[in-house]
Amino acid sequence: MIRNARPAIVAVTRRISAPQVRERAASTAVTSDGPSSSNLSVLREAETSYKERQQRKHERVAAVNGDNKQEKRLLKPHVLSGRLTKLCEEGKLDEAVEMLKNMPLDAQNVSVWSTLVAHAGRQNRFQLAYQLHTEMKRRGIKPDMRAYATLMAAFTKVTDWSTRGKLLENAHKAYKNYVEYTDLVKSRNPNSPELSVIPINAYLTVLSKAGQWQQMFDVYNALDDDGPLSPGPITYTIMLKSFAARSQQQRGDDPDTQAARARNASDARLVWRQMVKRVENGADIVIDSQIVDAVVQALAHGRPADQVVAFDIIRDYVGLAKPGETAPHASVELSRVLLSDILWLCNVAKKHRLCIHWVQQIMERDPTLLDHGHMEHALAAFGQLGAMGSLTEAPRALQMLEWMLEQEVTGPHGQQIRPTLSTYTLVLVACWRGKDWDSTLRTFELMSGYRGEDFADGATGTPQMKQRSKGRNIMPDAAAMSCIVRAALASGEPEDMRQCVRIVRHFGLQKFISPADDADGWARPRNAQQFKKDTNFYAHKTASALVELIDELVPKKTDESPRLSAEEREWAAMRSEARNFLKTQKHHRPGPEATPALEEHPLGSEAGLAATDDAVAWERISREQKTSKPRSYLH
């Protein structure tokens, strides 16, 4: 019986823990004369087994604790911001909002909430952006400067404030809250990095787009004279651009509108002088091309004296001087945008020769700066000079066009200088104004690929177009054809008139007077973008000029009139077609108010304009103001 129980006793013994084994081994070692080798072996095996079990236990605990730590790291604010950003980029803004609202407060901070505010603004969810800003404050998270800047930046993306009155009230409220915040920060630390004009700049942009000019001036005048809350370069740019935007909205030539534009320009001059004075006093403000461009746009809509100030700024900062003047070294880089507005100013101020002079300077000095838009300003100037009586502008305009075609082939930026349909049309305007049929015909050849001699007297066969690379065979539209017909009529030469009528017949009159595509599927030539709105005007001009031209070639039939040739009968039929158009469209005939700018006749001569310049210079000196703050803007 005892022998049968021994295995169970051995099994129980084997389950004795290592500490118990050590205790027994120690007691055995004490009671005996010395530790035996068998007892030491049992002790070592027990300790090794115990250490291995403890090691495995620690590994299991560490693994569990590691998972918990990893989960806690994912709840840190910057990690949460990354998750929210990913959802927003996938178009799941609403899911991101719900995720943030359900997260623990220790994972939320002002940066996390600002992340969602910024994404709401990018997706034009402007009311949601403000609601998120409000919810952040409700949860006890106080907004800082970046939070206000993010919210105001979202508001700047609104393009039309006319239907967003409630949102505009929220923008006003956010600005007042930021002012209170800056007052609090300033009382504690006047040099705190939390004091910044960035949110105020965004708010000024909002007010400008909303048309709240008076409040905009109030905010500007409330800025500090120096320090972190004083106007910066962006502030001045926003203010100056607002003057230009206001003037562009004030259309018309009535006295009230002209006075309003003059006030805009006068206030722009005051703001400009304030900025220059601060720069002279050591303020950290760099006058760049954007600021100069903004003041040029604002002054261009003012009185002639204001325009003179603009030319002085261009000379002193950009280094472009009038002939006979010496310009200082340019401190502002001449960008393409700035150059375009400078050339536009020249034509607005009727300084057409100065426009051409500066373009020719840049053609020699830095031709890569020019694109076809800049060249079109100069070509428009040629046309305006032709309208003032100069008869030498057409060959010069044609020469400039040929330079553009050469640069397209040989220059490093051929695509940007390539002439477009509007470019050719402006050259044709100069040719018509100068009564130059030869330049007109050469321009037609360059744009279309047809040869003028194929339409001359004695030519046989159908005129053939020389195929060029894609986009380089440009067919005339109504505006271009009206200039071609009027140039032939102005030349007074019957052979030129006949050549012109054959050109019109080849294309078909309906291509230039029909309001829709022809039934045969041949689409009407594409209209130049800047003349597209005047298509009806130029259709009437083409038809009326063609009637007058054919009347010169094919007099009215009488009993004594000789028999008409087959070609003359075709011309007479085309004349009847043009007359029928003018008769049926008489109720849609454009009035004087619909006359395009290029069709208007400038008042006075070049001598008269020079005399006006002298009077303007004196007026400018007498009107120079030295006030430190702009006056309140009157609606």
C-alpha cells in the first residue's frame, strides 16, 4: 500500500515552489555535515526554472502595458490632428468633426480645433468654421492668435458677402474678441509673440470684399503707430488694393462718380506717404512689387495729378523713367503683373508714347519678361495714336508684331509671347486708324496663312491657306474683319477695295454677322476674348462698312449702267445680304454707350495733352497734402 502511494507523493513534491525547494535544501545543508552535490543541483534547477517563469510573466505584462502606452500616444493632440487632417483630405469633414467632439479633453487643444476650422474654410463651410471656433471656447479651450488668424483666413475665402449677413456679424464679433484678447496680452507682456497684425489683415480683407469701407478705415486708423500691432507690408497692400477695387466699382463719368474716384486716389496717396514715412524712420517694411502695383492701380483712377504721382513712384522704385529723365537704381523688382499695370496706367493716362517707349526698352533689355499681354498694351497705344491723327503707327505696330513672331521661334519662352487673335486685331486697329492697306494685308497674311496676292486683281484659282503648326492659323473674327474692311475703305484705292471684298467673300459674310454657327457646320471664327462682348457692335460695323465699300465698286443700277460681271453680281448679292442684316437687326443696333474703348476717339491732340501735363504738374504741387492719417471715407 505504501509502495502504491509513492508516485503521488513524488508528483506533489515536484509541484513544490522554488522557494520551498531552496528552504528545504538549506535546512538539509545545515543539519548535515555539508551540502551534498545532489542538493546543490536541485537548488540550481529550481532557481533557473523560477527565473524563466518570472521572465515570461514580465514579458506578458510588458506587452499589455505597451499596448496601453501605444493607445495613449495616439490620443496626443498632434496625432489626433493628423487623423483629422486625413479624414478631411478624404472629404469626410463631418466625420472628423464628430471624432473630435467624442475625444477626451486631454487629447484636444487649440491647434487641433484650428485644424478643423482651416479645413472647413477650404471647403467653403464658413458657418461650420465659426461654429467650431465657438464650440472650442465652450469646452474651455481659449483661442490664441493663430486660432483667430485661422478663422479670419477662412472668412477671406468668401467671394460674395451680399447674402451672408449673419456670417458677417460673426466676423465682426470674432474681430472684437481678438481685440479684447490683444488688450489682455498687451497688459501682461507688450512684446508677446501673441500680438500680431495677421488676424487684423484678414479682417481688413473681409471688410474690403464686403464693401464696408468706413469700418475698414476705422480698423486701419485704430492700429498702433509702431510695434507688433502696427501696419505691415500686407496691411498697406490690402488698403491700397481696396482703393482700386472701390474705384473699379464706381463706373460712369458723372460728377459724383468722378469725385468718388478722386477721393479714393487721394486717400491712397495719404496711405502711401504714411508707409514711406515709417520706412524712412526705420520701420521693418520692405516696399515690394505688390505694394507698388496696388498704389499704381489706385492712383490710375484718380485725377491727372494723382496719375503723375504714380509715374513718380514708378520712376523712383521701379527705375522706369520718361525720356529725358534719369531714374535711380531700381529697388523693386519689375514683375510681369506690375509691368502690365504700369503699361495699362500709361494708356489710361493717355501716355501712349510712354507705353511704347517702355515696352521697347524692355524688348532690348530683358525680352523674356514680356508676354503677349504686355505687347497688346503697346499695340493698343499705336491704335490710340492713330486715332489722334498720326499716320505712321501702323508700320511700327506691324514691326512689333513681327518681332513677337520671331521671339516665338527663337526665344526661350515662345508660348508666352505668341500672338493671339486679340493681338492681331489690335494691329489691324492701328492699320485702319492709319489708313494703311499694305500693313493691313500683311497682318492678315501673318495671322491666317493666306497670301494676299491670291485675292488681288488677275488672280486665278481658289486661295490656298498655308498650313502651320497647331494654333498658328488664326482666322479673323467680326472685330478683326471690321478693321480689314474699314482699312480698305479708308485707303480710297479701288484695287484695295476689290481685294478686301474677295477676302470677305472667301470666308462668307455670314461668318461675321450671324449670331450662331452656320447650317453647313462651319463654325464662326472664334472671337478674341477681349472683343467677345462687343461682337454685335463689330458685326454691325462690318456690315455697314461693307455696304459702303461695295457701293464704291458697284454703283446702283441705272438704265445706262453697263452690264455687271459675274463677280460684281456676287458682290451686289453680298451687299444685299449686309443690308438685310442691318435692316432686320436695327432694333439691336448698338448705341453710343456700347462703343468699345478702342473705337472711341481721344479728345484733343498730342500738343493739347502736353499742355495739360504742365497744368497737372502745377495742380499736383498745390494739392500736395501732408496729413498723417487718411480722412474718414464718405459713402
